[in-house]
Amino acid sequence: MSFRNPFKFNPISKTRFIIYTVMVLSVTGLLGYPASDYQTAWASPRMIPENFSTLVTKSSPAVVNIRTEKDSKTDSRVFRFFHQNPFGDDDPFREFHEKFFGGRPNRDFKQRSLGSGFIIDKEGYIVTNNHVVEDADKIKVILTNSKEYDAKIIGRDPNTDLALIKIKAETALPAVELGDSDKLQIGEWVIAIGSPFGLEHTVTAGIISAKGRVIGSGPYDDFLQTDASINPGNSGGPLIDMNAKVVGINTAIIAGGGGGIGFAIPINLAKGIIEQLRTKGEVSRGWLGVAIQDVSKEMSEYYGLKDRKGALVAEIFEDNPAAKAGILPHDLIMEVDGKKIESSRDLTRVIAESGVGNSVEIKVFRNGEQKTFKVELAQRKKAKNAPENEKADHKDYEGELGMQVTKITPKIARRFKMQETTGVVVTHVEPNSKADNAEIMRGDLIREINHRAINAVSDFVEVLRGVKKGEEVFLVISRLNKGTVVIKLIK
């Protein structure tokens, strides 16, 4: 007969024993750490919930399915393309083709779409995405109890893809509570409720994967990224934290193999917009009148900046608030009303939230000094086109750097999609030249060379002739879809 040694552990039991021993010693402080530190370290992370049923039960009644209809005509370009005779008048099957496809009268057809939304008060105000209801002729809202209501648009904001609609119900409606997206931590659990592919009130769970994502959808990109499954039809639905509060509005997914990556508008960004839509039906934002961008390593070196924080003014628009206040191109905006500006996105958000007609105090870094300006924000004006009959010098120049430049004309500005009509543009770059190796590109607008403004080809020639062989040449360039770029090369 064999007896089991009570002091002999199998590997799993041994591991558990060690873990439990460490936990006990930690709680009692015997490992040298206060028990309070141990309890805080283990209590602060929000571990995987046992289930999400309580959250769903509390939040789901306020989540709605949105169905829209838009009347369209069958004589649209797309319809005509698919129903035109591909062989022309010489088609031997022309009679057959015309019998079935030709000579059709214009017909109305319904273009339908699906989306989600959530009720924010008992009166029936519903938040959703602008793209869900934009241009819709009919909007129908379906509640969890299957009741359907016609909805009207209270206001839309295409810049942030937000919309506010309203239904009129017989009784008070359930509503969600809005949370604080600024307090969200990466890795925190969230759930998404919506109607993906028309499957009403589908619940998915995941975590906050990242914050402050810029996906190129607009000037106010500041998305929460989540791996809670989001699909077409989820748009406008809520992203909910473990306190059953809405922290985001599900808006976008990465197309083409981006499964598991979804984006939501932070609720803190949406709160002010929702209130403006509710009270005024539209959103007004402060406008500074500048083109801005983040600071690159080369810019930091060129302008003598200590770090790369702030928003660099790439361009000033005439007769706008910044120009009137005295702000200049290449000023680095550091603060607005005491708020530190870390990036161009920060500046865009702060100015927009400041509101039209308000005065703000802006601190800039210019030529090694700090300057302060008082700026009265305004409503954005539409840009004016350049005069068609403007005459310009067509003289070209190609120097030892291996690039050809010419003065901008209205025709060249249109060709390279520029708003500017003064300056020097790169029209050709010689392969394997110094300019090519420095990644100067055709269509680049040269604004400065070594801190000298370049307004004409003669300026370009004069400045370069003053640079000795082997010396550094800094070029400040405006590039389509990139903004201001500083390029350094050796002559």
C-alpha cells in the first residue's frame, strides 16, 4: 500500500501555494510594503466583469434603431451607366436591349439606410451620427418595445458627424446618463449597443484601445479607439462604461481588413455640440484665421525652438482675426487663455470651443521671444479665388541644387491646387540631384530660404548665390496635404 506525502505538491498546487503566500504576506505588510499599497494596487484595475447583464438591462431601453429613407430618381448617373447600351447604335441586339432597358421613364425609388442612436432625456431627444440622417426624407425610430415613431432633425454638425433628432412619444422615455470621457483609461472595459446590419440591440464588449486617434475624417478628429465590435448599423449608438454611462458615440470602422478596430466620438467633445444643436439648431465655432500644423524636428531646428510642442502658424488669412491682431506666419502658438497648446489639434479644439465673438489671449513664440496678442474670434469666411487675369513673370531658373522653379501664376496655382498666387513653385526635380535626395517635390511652394522670404524667382537666385558651397541651406516649403515642411540640404 502506498501513502501520499501530504507535503509533496504537484506543480499546479505548488504555484497556487506560492501565489497565495505572497498575497497573504503582502496584505500583512511582511514583504516590506504597506498593506494599503497592496490593496490599492489590486483594487484599482477594473478586472473582467462576471457578466454585462446589469449594464445592458440599464442602458438598452434608451438605445434606438434608426431607419431612414431618401427618394431618388432612376435617371441618376449610376443607373444610366448600368442600363446604357454598351455597343452603341451598331449593336445587333439593339432592339432586344431597348425593349428591356431603353426608353424607360424616370422612376422614383427608395434609398434606405440603417443606424443607431440613444435617448438623452425623457422628452425624446436622440443623439446619432450626421451621416445616419443626412439628406433623409423620412426618419423612423424604433424603440426596444418595438414601438415606432417618426423623427425630425433638430440640428446637424457635419464637421464632427453629430446630429440631434427628436420623437414625440405618449409617455416619458428612458434615457442614458452621459459620462466623462476624459477620465477613461486605455484598457478600460466598455460595451457597444446598436443595430449592426439591422440586427437590433446587439451588444458587444471590449476595451478602450487608444485615445486621441486622428483618422482623417475632419478637422476635429479626436476619436476613442475600441475593440468592441462595431459594424455598419452601429453608427450613432452609444459606447458605455462600467458605470452604465455613455462615454462615446460609435462612428467609424477601418474599411478593408480592419476587423476589431472601431472609433467613437468622445462624449466630452459631443456635449457642447449637442447643447448648441438643441438650443440653436446649429453649431458656431470660433475662427482664428490661420493654417496651422505640428512642429517637425527640422522646423524645431530651423526656428530655434526648445521642443516640438505648440502649433506652428503656416499661413495667415487676410482680414481675419489673427491677421488683425498682428499674428504672423511662422509664429508658434504656445497658449490660449492660459491653456497649454501641445499640438495643432489642441489649438483647433480650444479655439472652436471658445466661440464666435469671444476675445482670447494668445501667447506665441517669435524670433526667440514670447509675445502676447488679444484676438477677437469670428465666424469663418469662405476663401476667395485668385483673379483669372492676373499677370505674372514666367521666368524659370534651374541651379546647382537640381530643381527648376518658376513664379506662380493663376494657371499654375490651379494646376497644383494652391490658393496662393505669389511665390516660387518647383516645376521639375532632376533625378539623383541634391534636391531629389532631400525629397523636394514637384509642386512644392518655396516660401523661405535661410530666413529670407522668397516672393519671386529673383529672390530665389539671390539667396542661393549668397550661400557658399558646403554650407547648409534651409528651405521652408508649403506642400499639398502636408502644410509647411522644412528641408535641410548642403549646397
